[in-house]
Amino acid sequence: MQLDCTFSITPRIVLSDKNLSSTEKLLMGLIVSLTLKNNYCFASNKYFADSLNISVRTVTLALSKLKLEEYIFVKTDNGRRKIYLNKEKIPTKTSNRVAETYDVSIESNCYHKINNNYKKNNNKYKNKEIIPVWLEQKEMCNSLSATKEEIEEMNELLKDL
């Protein structure tokens, strides 16, 4: 099974904007992550709705609000909608730097071989620790018969109970 290693980048200016709802902030993070490669995204409202588990109408309203706040602008090219980030408001240098290092840092950490780690990480108990010491090293556990004094002392202690 391969893990889904996509990520969302929400700029701080968007996170701190009190005019935006949490849904609009999440949508903006999704748009930023989709625009990293081509500087635009052409995802449908249905795709956004399915990704964020919200209705298509909510996506439409959120996109309208993001356009109104001038975080994004939309162009139509050959009948296809393209959503662009407003570079005057969103710092794209940071998001481009993340996109360039994506292959090296995030994917290498995300797709490591999880299924083989249990063998390497299970080093708490070793077979030797499971075998009791008195069975493995009998010479350490030799017992001697109690002397008369020790027996009398034990009997005295047991009387008090």
C-alpha cells in the first residue's frame, strides 16, 4: 500500500485573516498546493468538495470569497478554468522553494519502508531475557539447607503472624 504524500500549504497571511472562515482557509491551502507546479490549478468545484468533504455550493461560496479578498483570480483558457494565486498578496517564493525541495525531503520521509521497521525496532526483548536466570545459570542459584538457628528464627517470626 502506498501512502498519499500530498500536502497543503496555507500561507500565514491567509491563516491570520479574520475575514475568512476555516473552510475558506482550508480551500486556500489546497489551491496553493495544487498551484505549486504550474502556477495555476484547474481543479473542479467537485474535486475541491470531495477533497475537503464539503458541498459544491460551499466551495463556490468559498471561491467567491477568496476572489473578493483578492487571494486568487480566475481565468478561462479554451473553456477550462484556471485558478491563479495573487502574487501581490501571497508570497509565492516560499511556496516555490517548498515545491523544489518536495521531492527530496517530504517524499523520502513519506515513502520509507514502514513494513520492515518492526523487525529493526523490536529490540526491547531478546530471547535470552525471556529464559529465567535460575534455569540458564544454575550455579548462581544454589541453595543450602537452613541451619537449626535459621529454622528456629523462622518459626519465631511465623508465631507472630
